[in-house]
Amino acid sequence: MEQFFDASEAEQRIYRQWEESGAFLAGAGAQDDAESFCILIPPPNVTGALHMGHAFNNTIQDILIRWHRMRGFATLWQPGTDHAGIATQMVVERELEKSGQPSRRELGREAFLERVWEWKERSGGEIIGQLKRLGASCDWSRNRFTMDKGFHDAVLQVFINLYEQGYIYRGKRLVNWDPHFETAISDLEVEQVEVSGKMWRFRYPLENDETYQHPIAYDEDGEPTAFETRDYLVVATTRPETMLGDTGVAVHPDDSRYSHLVSKSVKLPLAGRSIRIVADSYADPEKGTGAVKITPAHDFNDWEVAQRCGLPAVNVMTPKASMTLKDNAEFLEGCDTAPEALDLDGLDRYDARRRIVDLARQQGWLDGVSEERHAVPHGDRSKVAVEPYLTDQWFVDAKQIVQPAMDAVRDGRTRIYPAQYESIYFAWLENIEPWCISRQLWWGHQVPVWYDAEGNRYCAASEAEASRLAGGRSIERDADVLDTWFSSGLWPVGTLGWPEDTPELARYFPTNVLVTGFDIIFFWVARMMMMQLAVVKEIPFDTIYVHALVRDEHGKKMSKSLGNVIDPIDLIDKYGADAVRFTLTSMASLGRDLKLSESRVAGYRNFVTKIWNAARFAEFHNCDSRQDFNPNGVSHSLNRWIVGATAAATESVDAALAAYRFDDAANGLYDFLWHKVCDWYIELSKPLLATGNAEVALETRGTIAWAVEQSLRLLHPFMPFVTEELWALRKCGEGMLVLQQWPMLSSEELRDPGADAKIQWVISLVGFIRSERSKMLLSASAPLTLHVMELDETDKTALDDYREPIMRLGRLSEVVVEGASSGIYSFKVGNSLFSLQLPTNIDLQNALGRLESRRLKIDSELSKMEARLGNQAFVTKAPATVVEETRLRKAQLEGERNLVEEAIERLRSLLGE
RNA sequence: GGGCGCGUAGCUCAGCGGUAGAGCACUACGUUGACAUCGUAGGGGUCACUGGUUCGAUCCCAGUCGCGCCCA
């Protein structure tokens, strides 16, 4: 065997073997009647590259899948990719532009879509290869794409289904409009970006010579003390360009300043439109002047006000967010528009903003400007400010289908881990808004609705069917495509073959666990719940495991602009996939972001090496794997101890995984392998292997082989590559590790308390010796003699059995059972007393100082115990076991104090004090 | 403004009503035939702060301060 595991050489080879052996296929290795276990991969965007979030998310899934597969479940990890409407269209458009080809619009819809498919075939599978690098054991033979024929049919089927049930409708509503992509986007695709901007105040002149008293000074109680007479209202805005679409000014109904002005009107500057003053509680008297301009076609709140107060909506922008005025009948109606206003026609919204502010200043209706930080909605893809925009769109009336999704979680049919995310889920569902599902894109599932010349709608799965419904009238298909999340909402049933009645649906649906980041609870999880329940009337999964985000080592979100992105593939290249996986797993504590640092990965790469070398040790000592090895049949206490410890480790891994405590599982295995198997079991076994007792040596070889083999099985879900490689090198058995049985060990059956106590005693004794040596500043190689001053029966057996390993690990030259000790310091291990004979040249002064500080510590601890026991309330009220423990601890401390005291006396006399 | 979460060793984090833990980093010593990607030992903490409950609080409760995220 080589000295290290060469991950870069082995990983791709091993992965190929797994795939070729069919180990990842649905149900591989399972009995026909096995229980099923299914996870659906959150489909990465087909444009995507593997980032740390994916690496984390998929490592967790792979652990669950491999664990269940080894436990004999019929497992399916269903993979696939998402067509990612906007993202993909963007990538292909950019590519066309770069290579100087005709643009999307020049190509036309059909030709463009051909290009997208070409692109998909050419470069769409990159992330799949990266998932393989990570070791993801998906059933790739079932790989799906959300634009596949079958999946596409399912999506249309659901649309039709929901349409016919009345859950989908078309309506003219304000939507978030992305002027860059010229499409509607959903609320969730909008992110608020805090920017420093300006707040402009405009004076809108009152018509018909109306005036009112505006307070200009206040007393201590905030009561106005002075007023001025105004013939205008001041309104404030951060988006002056929208003023041309104002159709009203709102004041609060209880605002006494303005109450007599309600129903009167102001003249909208530039546009020359006469607009009404309305009373609506949306206007906050405390904010600004208490008067708000109302632009129903370009603001969500204003739209609501307009609905309530009967104000018209005037759209003044094009889909590209430039001004449209000259040929805009809506805008011109009833207006006496100034020529300088018409000159704004065609200007971009920001140019128009500047011009309008200039004009306001010149014409004297600019009341003032202030700097302000405020949140501006941006498209999450395009990164440009979105405009609320009035268009015809398709909506899912989410309110109507939300109830079953809430009930399922409330009554526990679907559980969310950790539970704190339930409240996020409910908070969103309880306040759900209509979901805008149409996008003005080309790449995606085109809405299956056709229109005839009169505008009648025909919703059908095909043009032929629609035509039949239309009675042969000429029809035209709706140009919009569906929101990508609408189709991914169907991922559970869609990937399993619905609407066909497939065996996979019968066997694997509802699925078991969904593993996902909290950032897509709304986008995806809640919608899958709603849609599966609406369409097939069943929950899509019984558990949702929600994990946090992977951040950089300082807690910053990884982003290209910050330059702190860690590429998981780079890490895999450098440290191996096993180390990367183990790092992420060990940090997967519930509900907390994980901060990733490279040094941690390096640390777990060392763990891989440690495992490797444990196996190498077994090889050097001819510890061959034996099929007939019976862990219950070993007799030597060391072997009995490790057998029990292995069972205990198995049980804690199982318990941790069952509770989704991946960190506990990983840390437990790390501790078991490194600090039990390597540090003590292998070390203590060395003399046994060299002993003349062939029977013990043989049993120990077998147990070492067994312990290493069990470790490989236990570690396999976490570190599949190195364990698979060692499984083969150690010739542990037929077939690959991936399909071997998970250890079924019961510590109740295998644990031997006597052996445990014995080994624990040996470990303590060696620990004392090492610690004394080091504290006395003795070199590691200085020979020491251990004097045994008192020895009880049990300890005597332990000492006899482990004399050689104790000498070796404690680096003793001699163990003297009889005769007086010339040691300074005695120490108690178990019920026996020991002393180390130290060389004459030690620094006595230093030793004295150390003992005195030790005594100080004991005294302080002792006084705590005494105080506690002296407290009558403690003795009577605390549980008896706690009182007893305290008494025991006190007695222990007193014993130790005596030993220390004696040692101090002895040292003092040696020093002549 | 509403909600959620977090403040524990230099760093990253576990933990828990009764002796404060891990990994990394740090210091000293060390190549003994698995492993220097290693071994042994060690230093380092007012468990954010203030009150309360309790025999006992790092842990439970309330408040304060600081930080992060989500929603408006």
C-alpha cells in the first residue's frame, strides 16, 4: 500500500466502477419486499456550476441515500436539472451576442429555441459531472430535465387541471416588471436593495383657488402654533418620473388639515391633468406632508388606493421602462399637456427623472429635496430596478390551494426539521398572494391556451385539441411561458412519471425526505406542497430537512463581487472529495450557517490519511479480513473492549443520522476512529501481535481486521471514495462496499463492562505516567521506573495483562511491584497507588511550584464541595444522586490533596527547607 | 416597524439545571516499523450584560446591548 490515499487518481476510477456496477440504480441491492427510501434532488439550474451550497446540500442527501441503501432499503435518489427560464435564455442570448450572431428577436422564436436546445446538449450537463466528482450516488439512468417531453406533458396537464378547477386565471394586474428581460417576475424573484437616493417634494397647485392652513411651527407638545396659507399641496416621491401617471392625491380621512379639500382637485404639473384629492387611510398624516401622490399604474400601494377610491390608472412607460407619452391615448386623455412634457417621450426612466426635476426647479414647483436611504426592488436575475407594471398575466389563485399545504404540516403528515422553519413556512402561506406564473420569455413551457379572433380561450394539451374545442375557428397560442418554479413545483410526481401510472410512482411516492436550503422554502418547497396536494391530493414528502447557508470563513455570503467564493471542485482537486464532504458534514448543525475555512478541509484530509494508515497497519500485520469472524466470540479484554466500542459507535451514528444530526454523526466517527481505534486499540494491540501467545495474536489480528472493516462500512456514507478503495485493497469481501450491509451491532450484546473498566484503567495509568513525565520536564526518552505501592486484585489483573503495553506507551524501563519508592509524588489509579522514580537531576524547585499550584486548585474545588454540602437546603432538596456524587467527589479530592501534601513535604525536605 | 436566530477558548463551533468541551491555531518535547498529512503533554474561558426563578443558572424566564437574516 502507498503511504497516502491518492484521491485524484482513485476518485474517478471508483465512481466509474460504481456506475458500471449499477450500484446507484433504483432499488439496487434491495430485496423485493424492501421498504423504499426516496430523495428528489433539488434540480440545479442547467446553466449552473456547482457551488458550496450544492456541495453541502448534495453531501447530506448522499449520506442519507448511502446509509439507507446499505441498510437494505430500496433507494432512489432521483436526479435532474431545471431548465431555468430566464437564466438559460440569458446565457444563450449572451452567447449569440458574443459570437456576433443574430439576436434572439432577429432569429425568431422557433430558431432561437433550437439554439437553446443546442446549447443545452453542448454545455448543459456540466453540473452533473460535478455532482459525480462529489460522489453523489444518484440514479443517473433516470436523470430528468424539466423541459423533457414527458415532464413537459405533465406540466401542461397540471396547468389544464388547475385551470379547469378554476385555480388559474388571467387578469390585468400590477406585476413586478423586469425592464431588462421585459417580462413579469414573481414577488419572490424581487430582492430589496438598500440604496441612497433622494426624496423630492413637489407642489401640486390646488384648482379653483382653494387654499388651506399648513402648520409651520409647533410647541413642545407637538401642537401647531403657526400656520401659513397655501394654494398647493406638497407631495413627496423617490420616483419623479412616475408623476406623469398620477391620477390622484390621497390624504388621511381624519387629517383635519385637508378634510375640506377632499373631492377637490389639483392640477398635475407638466401633464396638465386635473386630478382628484381622495381620502384614504393609506396616507399617513405623520409622514411628510400627509399628502401622497397616487400613481395606480406604477405602484402597488397606489393601485390599491385607486381601487378603493375609483381612480383611473394611467400607464406612462414602455416595457423597457422608457416614457411613452406622445401616442399614449391613456396619458393624453383630458390633459392639457405642456410641450416640454411631451419632449420626455421616449426617454429612459432615469433620464426622464432628471429632466422632470430640472423642469420642476425651473418652473418653481420643486418644494425641496432630501437625501434618503430606501429599499428599491430589483430583479434577482437582471439586477435592474423592477417597475410595477400593469399588464395581462396568468395567475395561480394560491389562496384557494394553500389550505391543504398548511394542514399537512400542522397535523404532522409532513415534518419540517428544524421546527423553527415551520413558522417561516406558515407565515408565508398565511399571507399568500396570487402567484404570477406567466413570463414574457421564449424558453420555457408555453402556456397551453389558444385564443380565437373574439378572444375566447381554449385551454388544451395540444393545438389540435384546442382547435377542436374552438370548433375549427382559427386560433393563436398564448405567447407566454410559465414561471420556472411552476414546473419545478411538479418535480416530485413529474420525475416519477406522472401522469402515467408508473411502478416508480407506486413504489417511491410520496418520497421520504426533501433536503433543501431555507432560502427556497417559499420558491419551491411550499409550492411543491401546494401543487402535489392540488393535483394528486397527496403530500410530496414526509420530511423536509432544511439546512442553512454555506458562508466564507468570516461569515460573509460567498459572492463573485466579494471574490470570496470557494469553488468546491477546486477543494476536491486539492484535498479530495471525502475531505470536502466530511468538512461540510461535520459543520451541519441545525439551523446555523456554516462558515467554511480551508484549514478545516485540510484537517479532514488528514483524517482520510489516518484511516488509510490504520488499514495499512492492518496490512503490515497480516490482519486479514475473515468472513467467519464472530465479534461475540473474542475473549481477550482488549478485543472485547473494541468490539463493544464499535457497537456503541454504530448505535450513535444511527441515532445521530435518524435525528438529522449529521455533525454529531461525523464527529462521533472521527472520535471513534482516531481516538479509540488508532490511539488506543491499535497501540495496545501491538504487543499482543508480537506476543508468543499465538492464539491471542490470531484473535487480535482478526479483531483488528474486523474493526477496520466495520469502520469502513460506518464511514462509507460520509467518505465513500477512500472507504471503497480500502475495501478493495483489504479484500474485505465480495462486491463493492457501496452495496454492503450496514453494521447491525448491539452494544447491549457486545459490550463487556469488565473489559471496558480494565481498558479504561490502563488508559488512565498511561495518561498519568505521560503527564507526570512531561510536567517534570523530562525528555520523552528518559527511562522511568514505575513503583507499585498498593495494588488491589482487579487492578493487579489489569497490570499483569497489560504490563507490556503500559511500559511501551508510558516508556517505562521497569515496573517494580515490591520495595519502597523513591518517587516524590504518588498517584492513585483505580484503587491502586503508584509512584514514579524520577532521575536525580530533575528541577525540584519547579516540581514544588507545580505541586503547590495543584494544591491551590484542589483546595478551591474542595471548598466549593464543602460549601455545597454544608448548605442544608442542598442536602435536603437536591436529588440524592447529586448529593452522593458531591460527597464522592469531595472524598476523591481529599485523597488527592493528601498525596499532593505528602509530595510537597518530601520535596521540601529534599530541598532542605 | 413585525418576526426569527445568534453572542461559550485566539478562530470556527458543540453542549448543558449539578467537574466548561471539540477541531484548528499556539507552546514544549518527540521519528518507538501504520501515519510528521504523525505522536505525547501543556497553556488558554467572568459561557455578552443586568435582574429574576432555583438548594444550585453558562443552561430556564424577563430586560439591555451587539450581530445576522427574513418580511413590510
